[in-house]
Amino acid sequence: MFYWNEEMDQFEATIGAISAAGRLKLAVDAITWTLENMSLPIEDGSAQSFISAGLELARRAMRQGIVYPAMSPEYEAEFDRLLEDVTEDGVGSLVMAVGTLFSAGDDVMHPQVAFNILWSCYEAVLLREFDVPTPELEADSGRCLAVIDYQKALIEQAR
């Protein structure tokens, strides 16, 4: 069990009360904030490009009123490749979060998917901070606590 789970599991049902459009916005905002607040910038150029492109595609879909955009075959191939190839600490978690912004056939992002994206964002920071995280280390980490506080505020704001 991670400290994040102790703090965030109670919000899983709350995410279900957020509209589909609100869940997509919540996920995009969480990823964007995580990317901007990581301890070190991402060095892997392919991963950075994938993440930036995915966030822009999701923002464009939101402006068009699309609540769960489809993933193109090309973007999916890059997603699969990066998941196998990325070795930089925490970056695979952000790639997973961004890839999850896109539907594999569903019309809406289910609450569990949005919750998993929040976890992936937290995990990205966690893996940048610690080789072997423990709940005690997490609870004492200003950066981990900042992610949790931000995510709680995002959920409250979206309600």
C-alpha cells in the first residue's frame, strides 16, 4: 500500500460524480501539473514529444466537445513502443497517463480510468524521488504531498 492510496482512495467515488468532460479535464490538468512540477525535466525526447502531443490532442478534443478522444493507430504504435523502451525514472508512468487519455473504444472516460491517471501522475513523481518508496518516505516527502494536495484540490474543484 502506498501513502497515495491512504489519502486518495476516498476520492474514487467522488470522481464518479464528475461529468465525463470534467474527468477528461481533470486528467489533462493533473498530467500537465505533474509534468511542470517534476523534480527533473524529462530527458527522453521521444517520450517528451509523445506527452506534449498527447496533451495537445486532448486539449483540442476538449475544445471540440469530445469527452474521450480516440487514439489513432500511429499514436497507439508510439504509445506501445514507448511503454516497452522508456527507462527514465517515472517517465513510463507519464506515458501511461497520457496514453490513457485516449479511448480504446469507449464513449466516455470511466471514473476508474481518471483515478488511474491520477495514480500514474503520482507514480511518476514517486519514482523520480525514491528508488524504493515506502509509505513513511512518501508521507515525509514535500513533493509527494504536493501532488496529493493538488489532486485533491482538482477533484474538489471539478465537483
